[in-house]
Amino acid sequence: MGNKSKEQKLNIIEKLKNIKHIEIIVVVIFCAILLLIYASTFNSKNSENNTTTTLTTEEYATYLENKLSNVLAQIQGAGNVKVMITLECGIEYVYATNKEEVTTSSTVAGTTTTQTTVTEDVILVSVSGKSSPIILKENLPKVGGVIIVSSGAKNISVRLELQKAVEALLEVSVDNIEILVGE
């Protein structure tokens, strides 16, 4: 039996040697294997990077201030513009929950009493051994007040344009907007 298996192996090796351009075929197969390994590691890295980044309240305020400063600086006559924004509250998250409602009723001396108990549990998902809640919605905080310091704010028409722009962009009432003359 040992001789038959040796003969079969030698037969296979001889057949492979007779194939023209065997080196090219081996290289192509090797490259295909490398490509599959690379693609699988590339996809796993992408799935890890797809996690959403959450902003802090301070980062959100800074983001709004920068965007608003850039827009207001484009108003004719506004000149150098600086903006400070205050927020009413922090970022609010709405989590996915399991809601269970249990109703019990009891009758004592002809009087029926019904009691409803509602329990809500946040749904947690375990990823890589780490539990985290499922976030359905992220409510960004509302702007509480805006201070604008503009070198062109001496001109009443520029002040009015700055005020209208802030009202439109941030949906803030006039009472919560202060425009000051700067350098």
C-alpha cells in the first residue's frame, strides 16, 4: 500500500511538471489568496470605523460659533466678527426600550380597583463584550443666547443684517441676541 501512494504522489508531481507555465498559475493563485486576506481585514477595519462619533455640548457650541462667525463675516460691512453661543441644555438621547404594561384589578365589596404598572427597560447591545444602549434619536440642544462682536456693528443697517441672519439660522428670538461693536 505504501508503494501505491508513493506512485500516485509521483504521478501527480509529474503531471504538474508537464503543465506549461505552472509558475504563472501558482503566482496567480497566491495573489488571489493575498487579495482575499487583504479584503477581509480591510472590511473589518471599516466596520470598526463606522461607529458614530458623539459630540459633547461644548464641541457642538464651538461648531455653531465657528459656522456662524464665518457666515456673519460675509455680510457686507460686518468686518471682523466673533460669536459666542450659549445652549439651553445638554444633548438629549432617546433610547430604545422594552415597555411592559401589567394591569391588575381586584373587586372588594362591589368596588373594582384597577392598577396598571408600567415598566420600561433600556435595550442593551453587546459589542466586543461591551454593553451599550441603542440610541434611536439624538436631540441637539437649543441655542439659548448669542453674542456677536463685530467691527462693523456701528452701522445700524449692519446690526440689523447680523440680527436677521442669527434669527434665521438659529431660530433665536431677538431678546436673546446681543450685538456689540468690536475692534
